[in-house]
Amino acid sequence: MDQLVQIVGAMLILIAYAAAQFGAMSQHSRGYLVLNLVGSAVLAVLAFYEELWGFLLLEAVWAAVSLWSLVQLARGRRLSAGH
């Protein structure tokens, strides 16, 4: 079951990435950020339970950056190209 959840988490991130690369989704859109947030949060939780500390760090930071960007959008702030 853990493997299936890992695949779903990874697929959410990969869908957002592929959509952005093919021009179907902006990297500054809510959809892109939500896919990244949910996917990385799922993977971070699994990494925590498996005690995969490097992977946990990567996914936790990925989720935090996505969440921060979503909060900025919710506040009406435009994300710059540097994000």
C-alpha cells in the first residue's frame, strides 16, 4: 500500500512538472502549486515513517515552498519569475 501512495504522490508532482513544461499549466498557477504541495506532503509523510531523512528534507522543503507560494497568491500577491 505504501508503494501505491508513493506512486500517487510522485505522479502529482510529475503531472504538474510535465504540464508546465508543455505549456499546459503555469508554474505560478494554483493548480500547479496544489499538485506540488499535495504530492510532496504525501512523500514527506512517508519519508518520515520510513526514517528517510534526506528525502524528508527534500519533500518537506518542496511542500513548504509550495505552501508559501499558495499563501502569497491567496493574499493577492503576484509571484515573480524567480519563484
